[in-house]
Amino acid sequence: MNMDIEYVGRDAIVELPGIAFTYQLSDTPREFHKLKDETTSLDWSEQYSFIGDYIMYPYGSNNDLPDVIKNVIQENYIAPGIIKKKTQLLWGSGPMLYAESFNEKNKPVRLWQENETIKKWLESWDYEDYLLKCATDHNYMEGVFTKYILTKGSRIGKNFISKLEHCYIDRSRLATHKDANTRKATHVIQNDWSFSRVNSILEYKVYPLFDFNNPFANRTPILYSNMYSFCTDYYTVPDIYGSLEWLKRSTSVPLIFKALSKNSINLKYHIISPQAYWDKKAAEIKHNCTIKGQVYSDSMLTDYQNQFLKKIGEVLSGEGNTGKYLHTTKTFTVDGQNLIEHGWEIKVVDQNIKDFVEAQIKISQRADHALSSGIGLHSSLGNVSESGKSDSGSEQLYALKNFLLTGVDIPEMIVMKAINYAIKANFPESKLKLGFYHEVPEKEEDVSEGDRIKNN
């Protein structure tokens, strides 16, 4: 029997003669952690691994939270654009130097200034590219890793920070030396934590944490600047973590519409499988490979999945299969006061296409708004609206003003923390800081005719 499978991420559209169905994994990244490790919780500080002379603290229950969030966001049709928009709003007109002062009403103000010495140093190592990467990391994970590179002259007492380097957050982990009499992180370990290569575990590098009270103590220290998460010792749990299930729902809706429209497919079923099943099957295949002395590859699980989907299609299609059925089971995991269900689901798609499509659109719209809230950007600024039309200018204006009043200062502090420590260390007499410059928006009627947006 001919079968056409088109994968979209880990989900798929399956087409056989006389039948078609969509297929997706039921887990969200939050559930995925639970399925892989029953002892998982958000309290990652109680988990650690020994690497050489260091205790490494994992980022996420399986030490892969940055990768989980990256994959889920990038598979979504709207999330990357909203995050990029938030980065652009934080960036404003770009980074500029300023001095802090007070105006005649005794309110704090920024006095934007030029300083050729500091500017020449910043431009010598492309500080704008560094800051853009840091702003992007912050909007995904609400944390930034930065490496300080000191000049060779620091060895003989001529202390100076040569440049700053952005560190990829998926490769950086906080750690403590095993002999340190503290639970606080003292170092950062950089490595390929996916262990995609055999020698990955042996190629790690260790750097001391940056000490702002003694900035020249080490030649290559690393600073982790982040938003503190309630009752979490080491890493930030980004706000978007709680919206991942809605994000997955938002991602699945275009897949269903694609199945409906592709080659006039008459979509009959929507099948949802638990990730736990595939984790168990992958473990079995790996075990069999070990026994046979073979090297396991992901294609083995894909081949098994294709055969499995073909069997499902045979059961669900054709008059000759009358009386056949698919036996499904469900399991439950107790998580606090929540009862989490894991199991196979086969949903018959109502052939009243209009009602079905409208229901999916409502799910998508609700998911988009939940996602916008999780990312922390007003829906009118993220181009997310109920009707698909652009929000009114006044609504966008007030949303922008509110964002500039409440949504910029803390992210800017986190993104700029490393570079402002460096400016203070290198140029202590200047008393200047680096910040993002923003124009205060005005209503069009309050702007002279020649300066209005429509005329520019």
C-alpha cells in the first residue's frame, strides 16, 4: 500500500488511498521533562553533575531547556516574529552613552553624551553585534552569558579589559569547584551539552565567574546576568515556559489546515500519540543495537514510526478492515494537585468543514494571545489581533508608551550589565553608562504636519 508522509517538525500529514490523517505528539516541553524523568521539578538546584573538579548545575531538568525553548519557538509561525519585535523595541535607536542627573523637578534624567575614547574602544570589538546577541538571548531566556577578555598587559599590572564576547547560553552552565565551601556558583563551564560527538565530554572549558569588585582578578572571567526567578538558585525560568503548551497548540493548527487543503485531502482522523511511547521505543531500539553491536541512529526510530503509521492507516481505511480497531491505553501522572494524562487519542474529524475550521481558528487566536502574554508584549505591538486587522493607532501608541515605561529598564539593565561593568573598570573617571536610546512617541495630531509619519 502506497503511503505518503510529510513531516512538519515532529508532527506529520499521512496520506493513503482513500484516507488521510494528521499525526502529532501530545507532549509539551513541560510534559516532556516529566516523561523523561519522573523526579523532575523546577527546583533544578537540587540536581547536579560532577565534571572534573567541578559540580555542574543543569539548566532544566534534562540540562536542555535552552534547546527545548529554541526548538518549540522556531517551529511556531508567530513566536519568532513577536520575540524579534520585542528585541527591536528594546533596541530603540540603538546604544548610546549617558550620564545620570536630575532635572529642575528633581526627577532622574539621562544626559546623552559623546566620548571619543570610550567610543573608540567599543567600536574596536563590534559592541553593537555583541549587544544585539545579548538582547536576543534575554528575550528568549531572560539571561545573558558574557566573557571578559583582558589585555596581556594585565599580567604586569596594566589592567584593561580588551573586549567582551557573547557566550551561547545553550553551551554555558554554572558550576562550583568541588572544594569550595559554598553552594553559590563560582565558575562557568562551556561545552556541547548535547554530546553529539563522542569527545564532547572531554572538551569542556572552565572559566571563573566575574567579580565586579575586582574586575581584573582573572584574564577571562564570565558574567551571568539574569532576571531572578522566585525560589530558583541558579538560572532564570523564562516567562514563556508557562506558555509552551499554548505555543504547541498554535503550531499544530496550520498543520491541520495544510492537511485539509493539500491535494483536496479528505481528512478523516487526527491522531495524537504520547511522547512517552516513542521514548520507550527509542530505548528499546538502542538496547537492541547495543546487543547486536550496531550504532544507533535517529533514522531507525523514524523507520519504525513510518511502519507504525502504515499499520494505523491499514486499520483505519477500507471496507475490508471493518471490525478492526486500535486498542489504546492511557496513563496518568500526579503532579502536585494536577492529574496529567498520557495516552493515544484518535479523533474523528467532523466533515462539517466550516465548523471545524472556525473552531481551529478560535483555538489559534486564543493561543496567539496567550503566547503574546507569555512573551510579555502587548498584542497590538506583536501584530496579534482577534480579527487579523491592525489595531488602532491610539491603542498601539498607548501600548508602546506603556512598554517604554515598564518593559525596558530591567531588560536593559540585564543586557547592559557586563558592558557597563567594563566601562566602569576601564574608564572610572568618566562616570558614563551605556543604554538604549528611545524616542518618546507622540500622537500624530500633536506633531507638525511635515514631521508626521505619513509624510516621512
